[in-house]
Amino acid sequence: MSAPSQAASAQLSDAAQAKFDLGIWHSLFNWQALTVAVQGQWGGSNSSDKRDGLAGAISEILAAAPDTDHEDIEVILLQYLEDEFDCRLEDGTEVAVAKQILEIKQEVERGEYGTVERLQERWEQREGRPVDVGNVQVTEHNVEGEWDSVDEETDEDEDQDGDVEMGDAPQLVSAKPKPEPEVDADGFEKVVRKKRK
């Protein structure tokens, strides 16, 4: 990025910076994959705080390195989902989120707030309700360091194992096939529990 552009982004007024931060937050709030992770509390009981933290981190990164491009933001989004929510995104939606954030940044630098205001209006019309998660494809990370699919529907046996009913979970993609069940000498199948944060 050229020196004048860096200077423009570094000199955002407090009001412009607040609009930009709001735009980042709305972009993340509307991201279906992150919404699934937050609703399912895959990042623990403070999952919504982690979403807010990601918005703040992106704002700080773009302030410190104004020449950050959409590919850098995509990597940050994917890495954050993996590190904080133990899931791997496989639907490519991070691309649109990263591009939207940078488009908002460019608009705000020009003193334009149309996209942020449209996002705010949509949020107000939903009255704070979460976005529709649709068909999101993510893979959950288990304690052993392997990636397992999480079934869309839970059956009664899973409920007895202590898993939490998540309602309408998205379609998830398996990163690798599930291992064959182990059977002991007496003919009983070993049950292996997955631990969650």
C-alpha cells in the first residue's frame, strides 16, 4: 500500500474508527460458520466474547499493518476458528468475510459508512437474533489431535454419553474416516469418549 493510503488509515477519527470496528463486528456476527461455533459454545462458555475478541484483534492488526490484504485476513479467520473453537472450516466463506472487512475499511477511509449502516439495519431488523446458519461445513477437532466430523443429528445413545443437544446443527464434513471399533476378548465394543472444552 502506498504511503498516502497508510497515512489515511492511520488518521481515522474516533468516530470513523468506531464505525469500522462496528463493521468488523457485524461481518463476523453475520458469518454463519462462526455463528455455529458460538451457538454451540465450541469455544467454551465465553464463545461470544471470543467472537468480540476476534473483531478487536482484526481492527488492531489492520491499524498496525494497513497493507494487510484479504488473504492475510482469511488466514487469521481460519486460524482463530481452529485455535479458539477447535474447528476447521471447509466451505470457503472466510473469503467473503475477509473481503467485506477490507471493503468496509476502504469505505470508512473515504468517509463513507453505507455498508456499515446497512449491516446495522439488518441486525436491528433481526432484533439481535442470530443469523440463519444454513448449510455450514466445519470439522471439529478432538482431544487426540485428529479431525472428526460431528453428526448433524444426535440419537438417544449420544444423549446418554453426555453430549449436548445442539438443535439444527449444520452439515459437517469429515476430514478423515472414523476408525473401526475395538472389540475386547469378551466381544464387547470399547467406548471412547470425546472430551470437549
